[in-house]
Amino acid sequence: MKKKDIISVIGALIVLVWLSGCEKVIDLKLDNATPQLVIYGGLSDKIDNHLVMISKTYDFTDPNRFNPVSGAKVVVRNEEGVTIEYVEVSNGLYQSPKFRGQSGKKYMLDVTYDGKIYSATSTMPGKVPLDSLTFKDFSFFGKTNTYVAANYVDPKDIQNQYRYILTVKGKIEDDAVSEDRFDDGNKVANVIFYELNDLVRGDTIDVEFQCIDRNVYKYFYSLGQNSGTGGPPVAPANPPSNFNNKALGVFNAYSISRKTVVIK
């Protein structure tokens, strides 16, 4: 070997030895944070008992669990001042009497707890009907997978955001969102990228198709990025809530359409 090659090899060995000796146990200092209220609420344009779920956050080292908040006052108001009170039906779960939301109307959710009022506003978009569900095959690295596509016509010159909740064999398997930035006024076949390769005759596939407002879209889009399902993962952070007073969660007033197919 030439002299300069020998020097290069020796240098590489020194670097490897140095790296192997740099292992160190890092003791993370995880301070206990003040619990925050977490509120999830939604109402649709269907006659239904709409729900609000309220809980509190817990320390990082605690087991993963639902930490319910009981005794809150939950009220929904519309622009005309009509007030609907919710009743706590189980710990942390609050239910409205049956009513139907209206597209184009703004709704306010107020949660009063421990002397504070947590409020959020959501405007229910106009309904965009889900026309059908179809199946599409895509090949990745020599393997072909089957997915379901949601088919609809996007209204022209109106900003729209959509949410797709995929249920397979009675279990929710995917929750995704999209916007019409590149599809305004077009026929759309939006593929939900959850593999459907193990289905058999009699299995059911259901897609709940929601039209959501911009702030709700931002919340679920951010949630998808944090989990890595809405594109490249990003540094974990709380999704942008539409509640005030530092409450987490989201209030979603949405119009809804749904389709179900049975495998034959």
C-alpha cells in the first residue's frame, strides 16, 4: 500500500474507535406538565344525538388511558341564539337531544369547567354527495395492493375540505383529509391508502365522507402528519385546536355523506 493509503486506513480506524467509545446513557428530564382540557365535539346535518367527549391530559410516564372530565356544562349555540344543552351520559361523554345541523350555519360550542369557559366555532359547509366507492390496484416494488377510492364531484369556485373515515369489517382503519386546491370543479377519485388485500366474500367497507371547514381541516391534517399517515412525519406537536383558553381537541360542524359496499 502507498503511504497515503496507509494513513487513510489508520485515520478511519481511529474514528471508529472514538465513536465506539462515545456511547452514553442519556437521562431525559421529563417534567410533569399542568393537565390540559381535551375536547372533541362534532355535529352533522343528520338528525342525531350529537356527542362531545371531554378529558384531561396526563403525564408522559403515565399509562395510556382516557382521563374523563365529569361535571362540565356543555352548550351548543347557533347564529340565531338558539341554545342546545348536552347531558352527561357517562364519565366524560356528553350527548345532545336529537337535532339536525344546517349547512352554511355557524355553530359555537361552550364548555364550562372549573370556573373557565372553553369555546370553539365551526361553520358547517354545504354538502358534497359521495357518488360511489370503487377499487383501484397499485403496484409498489413488485407487489400489487388494492385500495378503495371515494368518487365525487367537487363544486367549482368554492374552497372545499374533506374528511374520509374508512371502516373495514366494522372497525375504523383510516381517517384522512384532503382539499380541492388541485381539483376545484373536477370529478375526483380520491384513493384511501389502506390495503384491502385480505377481504373475503361478505366483508363490508364503509366510507363516511365529511365536508369540513378550514380550521377543522388544519387540525386533522396536522394530526395525520404527526402520525406519519398524512405525508412525511414531522416533529411531534399538538394539532392546532379551534378552542380558546389553551384547550386541546377540535369542534367539527360538518355535512355528511356515506357509502357502503359488500364484497361479493
